[in-house]
Amino acid sequence: MLSERVKKIKPSPTLAIDSKAKAMKASGIDVISFGVGEPDFDTPDNIKEAAIKAMKDGFTKYTAVGGIDALKDAIIDKLNKDNGLSYKREEIIVSVGAKHSLYNIAQALYGPGDEVIIPSPYWVSYPDQVLLNDATPVFVKTYEADSFMLKPEALEKYVTKKTKALILNSPSNPTGLTYDKKAIENIAEIALKHNFYVVSDEIYEKLVYDRFEHVSIASLSKEMQAKTIVVNGLSKSHAMTGWRIGYAAGPADIIRAMTNIQSQSTSNPASISQKAAIEALTGPQDFIGMMLEEFDKRRRYLVAGLNSIDGMSCIMPTGAFYAFPNTSKIYGRKFMVKAISSSSDLAIYLLEEAKVALVHGEAFGDDNYIRLSYATSMNDIKRGVERIKEAVGRLEI
């Protein structure tokens, strides 16, 4: 018999869509995938060379559970330079990707009777990680009219004595929107007032557009830093998804607990990946600018294309590499005798009839939307938009 805990959760919808799209491609079907959040750029050569050198040097053994000191120091320097944050080694843990960092936090902080506030739409893993640790996810709806930013009055309404933490994600997956400094300050004020933690997922920090300046909530004050666990990694910023390096920075007692948990699960992140991560953080950073420039072109083209489709509307994302169009006006239209009544119906229709893979909004907590990743080639974006437009045009109103 399976545990009751595992019955509460579902497989990641984003990975499931990507898996199905790859299976269709493997069978010879020309599928265009907007599903997975993975840069289509290769990891920079200098980072790969650092990994090769590590292997040749025999750096292939176990390391300290929470990461080698040289990598922790590189992370400390990064947080200081980019975010104005000061940490010590004992306040840093390196994990097997940012998702692993988030799960370690959930294990260390959440338990029965705890409530964790999650603004909706949300990244798919947040609620399941809360549920896996026998706590209760509390969803607070955000709105397109507010650029999907959590309003302070809405947050206040859902805070209770059981509130243990708020999960804050900016830039956001799935919306591609960002929190400005004023919004961050409002949230910090409430967190300090009610004495709950903020888990600040900043994995898309480097991917922002239109001169937007990312502000980490931990940087607002020493008091707020003491109530924040910052999560970041190299998967998105340096095209290193498969290297599996994420990290967290926070109060020493929480990081110590996370390290103990990690020691009984994965042990250390891959030694070779850690050496590559040092080069990623301390070496040339021009790759990010090149990648961001290309993402910006794709972003503009995709959003314009989606807005040209009857029944869709999409606000311009300011970060990450996702578009999150509103598709609710399409619901009720029919293909043959079957009605499109949800984001899931639409996603299935587009996959089967247009051979375009994307993720339905229901997976992120809002059925009125779908998510498309533009971390794919401009050629695929152009072909994909045309296919979506043609398929939606065939629906009967």
C-alpha cells in the first residue's frame, strides 16, 4: 500500500507535457513544444571546460554535503554584488537544483498544522511540496489587472496564527511578471508584522526586460533577511538545467536543518557540477546578455502573435521566458461536436490537432490561461503561432 502522503500529489504537469511531446517527436510527428522551462542554448564553453578540468584533476569524489567552500564563497560574493546581501558559509547550502532547495526548505520548515501562503497562479511544485510535508497550502488569487502581483490587503486577509511562510516568486513562473520594489516592501511589512517566513524563489532573477531592476525581499532590512530564505540557481541564467545546481541562503539554523535533511537524501550535489558552477558565477557573464537579447526578441514576437489570435489576450511579460495568455474567451467554442470548456481541453486540442505542446493554466491554479515557454527557437515560435492561430480559427463559435 502506498503512503497517504504520496496520494496527495500529482506528477509535474510541465514535465508530463514535455515527455509526451518528446514521445510524439520520437515517433516521427512534427511537434512544436512550448512546454518546458528550459533554455534552448547550450551551456557556455568556459563552464563545460571547468567541468572537464575537474574530471581530469580527479575531482570526482564525495564533497561536503552542503557544497564545497569555494562554491559557497562564489555564491556569497554573487549575493553581495548583485543583491546587497551579506551571508556566511554556514548560511548557504548548495543542492541538486533549486527545486531540491525548495523541497529541503519544506522539509525543514513545514509540518502538520502549518499553513503556507501561495499566490496563484503558482509554479506547479509549490503546493505539492507543502502537501508532502503534511502542511496546508493556502492559495491567494492574484489578477492580471494587477500584473499578477500579490496585493497587501489580499495577503492580510489570509494570514492566520497558523501561517508559517509565504512563497514569493519573482520573476514569476508561469506569468512572466515581476514584483516592483513597492510591492516587495508591502509584503515585507506584513511578514514582519505577523512573524512568518518568506521563501523567495529568485531563479529567474537574471532574466528581466525593459530595464526592470530585480529586488530581493531579503535586501530590504536585516530584520527581513532574518525571515527570508532566498532560493536561486544556475539552470535558467546559465543554461545549466541538467547540471542540477541550486542554492539557498538563510538563517544558519534553517540552513543547518536543510543540510541534515540533504545528508539523508541526496548527500552532496555532483562534485563536477560544483566546479562548473564556480566558473559560472565567477567567470565571464556576457552569455547572459546574449541570451537575454534573444529572449527579448522572442518575447515580443510571441506576445504580438498571441494577441492576434481571436479569443486570446496576453500582457507583455517582464521577466523569465513565459507568456501567459488569457484564453477564457475561447471556451465554449467547438471542434466537431466536442466543446472546448477549459484550459486543459484547449491544450489537448492544440496538441492533437495543431501538434503544439503547451501547459494548461489549471496546472498553475488558474484555468483561464495557458502557459507558453519562449525558450525555443524563433523559427519554432513563428511556426507554432501560425499553427495555434489556424487551429483556433477552425473552432466553431
